[in-house]
Amino acid sequence: MLISELSKRTGISAHTIRFYEKSGLIKGKRDEKIKSNKYFHYDQETVEKLELVKDAKSIGFTISEISQLMDAWYNNKITVTKKLAILDEKLLSIDDKIKQLKGMKKMIVQFKKDVIEDECW
């Protein structure tokens, strides 16, 4: 399939798919029989990889992290124990972010209180 079909199937824009390809997350293949264009063609495996990327991004993995893990994870080159360790590490990272956000929220609530009470400088 061409990039437009891949985009429709995955719900990911063609621009983003090209970015993922440049980042090494996926690879298109040229049809050697066709010499008149340089279009890339994609298969079902690419659809599955893009779904994995979308899922990983939705739970907080960065493109860099996904890139480092993609091949090993997708091709079962890492153990279940290692996969669980990676997910546990991400959970800890999310907990840290939640803690930071709660601190920020507390500060904003205090600033708001100061404004209401006309105690800001």
C-alpha cells in the first residue's frame, strides 16, 4: 500500500509517517518493477508497527525511547522480565510527573488565593 492508504488505515498523517520513517521506526520499500516513480510501499507489518508506536506514545514513551525499543520489542528480542522492567520504569516516571504537576497545581492555587486577597506584589 502507498502512504495515503497507510495513513487512512492507521489514522496517522502522511507527514508523521514520513517522520517515523526518517526516525527509523518503520521502513517503506520501493517496488523494483516500477521505474517511473520512487514511491514507497508499506505492508501489514508496517501497520502493526505504527499501531505499536501510537500506543507507546499514548502511554508516554518518547520517539527516542520507542526507537530504542522498537526492534527488540517487536521481534521478541527482549525477555518478558525486561519488558516488565521497562514498563515499571515508565510507571515511576509517570508518578514523578504527577508529583511535579501536583506541586505546580498547589503553587497556582496559592497564587490565585494571593490575587484574590490582593496580596500579590
